[in-house]
Amino acid sequence: MKDPVDVLIIGAGASGAAVAWSLAETKMHILCLEQGGWMNPAEYPSTGRDWEARFFGEWSSSPNIRGRPEDYPVNDDNSPIKVVNYNAVGGSTVMYTAHWPRLHPSDFKVKTLDGVADDWPIDYDALTPFFEENDRMMGTSGLSGDPLSPLTHPPMPQQPMGLSGAIVGKAMNKLGWHWWPSDTTVATMDYEGRARCINLGHCTPACAQGAKSSTDITYWPHAIRAGVELRTHCRVREVTTDENGMATGVVYYDKDGIEQFQPAHVVIIACNGVGTPRLLLNSTSDRFPNGLANSSGLVGKNLMFHPYAQIYGYVKEPTDSNRAPPTCLWSKEWYDTDLSRGFVRGYGVQFVRGAGPVFEAVVSEQKGILPWGADHHRVFRKLNGHRLGFSAICEDLPEEHNQVTLDPVLKDSHGIPAPKIDYTISENSRKMMDHALARGREILETAGATDICVNSPIPWGGWHLLGTARMGTDPERSVVNEWGRTHDVKNLFIVDGSIFVTSGGVNPTSTIQALALYIADQMKQRLANLFD
């Protein structure tokens, strides 16, 4: 029998790392269980010339393609958008593009402003100090003062606009539309032991240089030095409870596949918007026959993905290709509701620098714009290094039929039921995507682009896993309260993207981590009555 720990965290990714670091100052015994392991940057694809090819195999962003022992399969056959995630110390921050916007103040008041979805039980101001703290810890680069975005104070200067950014900026100026240099978590100078970016390659299949911020090299070293224990290759099967309905610990499989029980006084789940409902639904008992913390019936419901509308074309001038971080500029021109567009809410835009030669060859052949035969090399030279891209991150409104359940057949390597995704794109989102594609085409044509191609939605675009254990004050309409504690189990907390009430129109990692720091702060303030 293992000794009980004060706090047990499940998941060592974006939110698990942040909450572990914040709680470490309490000097409680804190243990984190992570089903993946520590990554070795010397083995990252960007250390070799075959990095693009590896992205189609063992470094795919899809767990169903990678099939690493640390992964779990996902049945997403009934969804046009496929789940992508990564299981390791650092979680999906190992693989993300490091694009770093925040949710806007309006995103927390969607019901009040637009009469749809629900308001959050907290507002943007409650998270402001935690956004700032997280920016320092993760190490952001950017240009403060964007008139259409929340005010930020990045500790490092912005990424260079590059060749692609200059082309896009000139086109946006001609059209009279907003643009701004992107905030990123890629170092533009030596920062807190991280070396600056030297453009080894695309950021997504991990950064061997360590210039891209991932929590294995930011939060975790600090948390471990402060006394947090991190145990890797431990796959949690279920959270256990006692006769009073309190969490008592977890059952997990260790690195040798042996079933273990770890008792704990407090349990925090940080497994993302698919992994968290999967774990809760698998944690059944006589008291919780429909899954843990699920008296509302909303665990796994209201899944939000952010449908991505992507359009790209090719200009005569050279672009950045795969040199430098993939996103260079953003636009919030169409972020908030304008009913004349035919839909509510809106979308953020990120402009993409280009693509590498292998990716360009594979995708262009699939799109039918790169022929075989005598013209192949001539056309490839026209395309390679000349791509310019526009991607709209469309706000996904919560709908209960978009859900995560347990698959009755598919299981992971330890016999735990895999998550099953049922998801459809709403009519509102489709109108939003169509609007975004039309704006993207105008921008590309203004920039002189030809051979314009569309991906709408991006099929392997399920990066943002949100809403499946939503926050709220009403136990019948939410899973956790306004400070992350589940309504049903007083010593069980959730800190990942599943607690989002609405999705906004931006990448969520910055907000996920700010929420985790906020919840940790609330826990520290309430330690004396944590179980009341």
C-alpha cells in the first residue's frame, strides 16, 4: 500500500505542469502521474533532414497514426475533424505551433452579449494576473499594443515578420483590415535557460533547439526543484471514491503494466477535453453509476474543436517556407459578432508563412496542382517556397450532441475503453467558415496569389479539445464550479480545456494555463476549507 499524497495530479501537459508549479509553494506532497515519458530533444525530427517525412509517420500529430505505446486510440470516425494530441511530459505543448493569443473579454460573456451559449462564471479580469504570470513562465515573444486584442506585455520582442509577413501586411493594408505580429512562445532571445530560435524547421514536430516553450522545459524543472514528484509511464484507469463520495486516489498501470493504487487527499485532472471525460466516464461506482462528477449528465458533452477554415495560394515572390515559426501575423478583424455577416460570434485569423518541400510536394500532388511527367519539376519550382496561407480559427458554440463517450469495442493497450467522438459542424460555424474563406480569397488575390486551394475544415485539425466538463455555478448545468472543483466530489478538481464554457476564436493554450494557475491560487486561498 502506497502512502497517500496530499495532491495527485493526472497529466503533465500544459495545465498539469502549471498547477503543479503553483501548488509547490505550499510544501504539500504533490505527485503527478503522466502516461508518457520525458522527451529527448536529440531525437526530435528537426535534428535531421528527414524531419518532414517523419511528420507523416511516428511524429504525426494524430495518435491513431503515431501509435506509440504512450498513446491511446481515438474512435473519431463520426467526426469530420480528427483528434490530435500528444502524450508525454509537456503533453501537446511538445507538438503545438506556439501560437499564443488569449481569449478576449467578450468570450466570457457570450450569453449576455449575443444571446447564445452561456456566460462563464468568471471574467477576463479574474485571469489577467495569471495570463501575465504564465507569459513570464512560458516565455512569450510579441509586440504589445494590438488595438483589437487584450493588452499583453511579452518579455521578448516579436518574431521577425519575414518575407511572408511583409506580403500579407501589404495586402491587408490595401484592403484596410486589421493585422498584427503574432504573439508566440518561441524565444527571440536567450531566455531563462532557453536558446533563441535558429529556424531549425517547422515548430510542430517538436523543437530540438529548445527555443519553443513546452512545459517539460519551462514549468516542470521549477516544479521538480520545488519538491513535486513526477512519475512517468503511469496510465490512470479510474479515480476511486469512498462511501462519502470523496475521491480517495487512482488506479493506474505502472511502466511495467502492473496495476497500482495511489491514495490521495486531493485529485486534480489535467488530461485535456477528450482524456478527462474518458477518465471520468470510466470511473463508475454504485454511487456514480454514470461516471464520476456526472450528476448533470454533461461529462463528455459540449465538445468544441474550433473548425479551421484554411485557404492558401502561391505568389511570385519567395515566402519563408518552413523557415521561422509557422505563424507570422494574426488578424482580429472578424472576431466579434456582426449580424450582417449572417452568423453570431466570429473567428481569429493566423497567417502561415509557407510549407517545406516534402509537405509541399505531397499536398500539392493530392490537390491536383502538381502534375506528374514533363511539367513536374517546373511546376514544383513555382510552388515550392512561394506558398502563402490564411487559417481562420472559427468559434465553436457548445452543443450537447457533440460529445465524447466510451467506445464499446476499441481499447488501449491496457484494456481501458477508448474515447469515441461524435461531432458535427453547426450551421452557424459553416456560415462562419464560408465567410472566412471569402475574406481569405480576397487577401490572397490582393497579394497576387494564384492556384488557390481550400481545406475546410482542416481534417487533422482537432488540436483544441474544449468544453466537455464545463465550468458554472449551477450543478445541473455544469461539472465544475467557478474555481475548478467538481460539484459532486469536493476534493476533485479539473484544470484543463474541458472546463471551457465557450471556445472563443483563438488557440486556447494560453487561457488553459491561466485557468490552471487561477484554480491553483483559489485552492491555496481555500486550503483551510477545501473539503467544506
